[in-house]
Amino acid sequence: MMVNGESRNRRLFGTDGIRGTANVHPMTVDTAMCLGKAVAYVFQRKNGRHRRILIGKDTRISCYMFENAMAAGICSMGVDVLLVGPMPTPAIAFLTAGMRAEAGVVISASHNPFYDNGIKLFSCDGFKLPDEIEMRIEGLMSANSYEQPTGRDIGKAFRIEDAPGRYIVFLKNTFPRHLTLDGLRIVLDCANGATYRVAPTVFEELGAEVIRTGVEPNGLNINDGCGCLFPQHLRELVLSHQAHLGIAFDGDGDRVIFVDEKGNILNGDHVLAICAHYLKGVGRLKSNTVVATVMSNMGLEVALNAIGCRLLRTQVGDRYVVEAMRQGEYSLGGEQSGHLIFFDYNTTGDGILAALQLLAVMQERGMPLSELAGVLTVFPQILQNVRIKERVEVSAISGLKELERNLTKDLNGRGRILIRASGTEPLIRIMVEGEDDNKIKMIAAALCEHVERNCS
């Protein structure tokens, strides 16, 4: 089942905030300051009390200038700023709600290279801002005409030194108290990103032996051959250290992938299948439903149906998964890419939290990860990215829809084709899935060649 349609076209905000090359429009200091003013205006001071907006960031070098620009814009509008430094995106969601801030700001380009950056926003309840609020903010940025306070009404900025500790305590409290990680050897790849401080501490304090990699950020090495986009190094470390598993995050810590003790790489679909089986068995899977996107493998649907559960699909983007989960009051959802949402604990994808929930299943069941992963039989799937000159809607590519319809017939109802434009980069993403590996390779090649020919 599929829910949600296409999002409305917006000038600055994409599927996950504003993103682009740092110091190139739209990711400029001017944009950040203007955005800070607009966000502050929406959440401006009332009843004589200064409102507060929390700002966190990842480890890329350009975060310094954007953090300062955002803070300046916010303070100039009479709103105070709470600075927490490098922290995972889900930590900002948690802290925004927990510290009663009016909004939260994350300065990060997630899994992108260091030269990119982005800004995404959370509301006071820890959820990403709805489309209508983002569109209102864009409108205010275009007008850029505000009555600015003076004197004592100008905002101030405060650095929150205990923010990491607050988040670490929260994460540990999501792990069952009767369990520990004693005896587990875990390889942890923090992508030289926002999890580099908190993640090792969490797993070590719960009893695990942690072998660290990707924990030496220098502003330029975030996601550079490490983290969840580059799991081969993690796989090698798991095997060489004879670890029980490996865990890799992306640059801002909202995504996670795993390597089992045999060196198999496991994505979000595996985690959803494992955790759904466990939660269904203990009566904690609400409405016996898992929410995922159109990118999730057909094997996940088969695995869930086998235990009397259903898969509810949304368009790509963890915000749409969260929307569907809120509407249906479901407890488990996520993306194949590793955004995993455990709604009993947090409002957004949280890599560390998801890893803890998977480890809890391992400890409760007393089973190695490779054995637990056997609940999912993956259908062959090919994912191809075609880089184009400029962003374009799929429907605007001449002849592509007709070619897709004809090639879908070749799958005889035992496969899928999904073509979509990236929400953050000039890419056309092509996914082909089916039982015959050779057939889906030929179909994917034909689609890629068509896009390249018509978009070069």
C-alpha cells in the first residue's frame, strides 16, 4: 500500500531542508542569516519572554560560518540561541523538545561530502517542520522586511555544555534495563561526523568492547570513504577483529547500516524485518504495521506478510514515513537507506537508537545477527544514479514514462521499476527489482542510457 503524493514545489526547501555546495547559492552566509531572521520571526518573543531556538551542527568546516550566521540572524530578531555544537540530528530533535525550545536547527548535509552543507528545522515537539511552515519561512525570506528590536530586546546566545550528556542518558534509557552489552565486541564507524563523541560512549557504558573508526573529524573528512555509504572498511574490521557486528552511521547520525559477524552488509530493510518480528511476538508492534518507502525491497513485504503484518509504503524521504506513522499511530518505520524510526522513543530517524534496539533483540534472543537477518530474503535489486546537468522532474524527460511502462511488462508482475528525481542533488535515481538478476540489469541499463541521452 502506498500513501502520500508528491510534495509541493518549493524554491529553497527540498525534501530535507535546504542543501547545496557551501558558499554557493542557496547555501551562503547571507541565506543563513536571512533564514535565521525568518525562523525567529515565526517563533518571536511573546509575553515579555525571549523565545529560544536551539542550533546543532555536524563536523564539516563550513558549519562554523553557518552557525554564526544563523545565530546572528536569530538574535537580531530578539530570540535567544542555544548552541550545542556537533551533535547528531536526532539529538537536536530530542533536545529541542526536552529543553522547551521553540524550534531546532541542524546545520548538516547528512551523507554528502564535506564541501556541501545544509540546514533543516525542527518544531518545538521535535518533528520536522510541515510544508506550510517552511513555505511561510521562504516567503518571509523573500520579503526580508522586519521590525527589528533594539536595546535589551536583542537576543543572546548561550552554549549548552551538558547537551551530549543529556542525549547519552536518553539513549541508554531506551535500552532494556535488564540487559547489558557485556561480552559483545562492536566495530563502530562514526563517519568522522556528528556521532563521533556520543556513540562510542553509549555502547561502552552499556558494557560493549568498542573498536572505533571514523572518530577523528578535521572538518574535511566527514563521510570520506567511511560511514554508512562506504561499509567495506567496516566489513574488513569486523572480520579482522572477529567482532560480533559492525555499526556505521552517516555524517549527521540519522542513518545507520550494519555488518554481521560473517561480513554481510545489512541495510534498513533487514533491521525493519528483524525488529518487526520481535515486536510482533511481544505484542508491541502497533496495528501490526511497518511504514517504509517505495524503495524498500519486495522481500520485506513478503517477510511481513508471512507473520500477519503489513507494509505501508510512502514516497521517498523519512519525513513522509514519519507523517504516515503519526497519522496511523504506528510504532516502527524507516527507509532502506538506514533512516529508522522507533516512535516509542524519538520523533525522527536515529542511528544510535536504532542500533540499540537491534542489539536488544540480539541479546533477548541470544542469537547472532546473521541468524536474525535470515527472516528477510532479499529480491535482486539494482540502484543507479544518473547525474544530469540540472534538476528536472521525471515526467519532463521525453519518452521515459513510455519506456518504463514497456520494460515493466517484461517483469511479469514479479518486480518493480521506480524512477525519481533526487530531492537534494541533480540526479535521476533508478531502481529495478525482480527475481531475474540478468533481466533487471538489462532494464536498468536501458533506463540509464535513455536518461543520459535525453538529459546530457
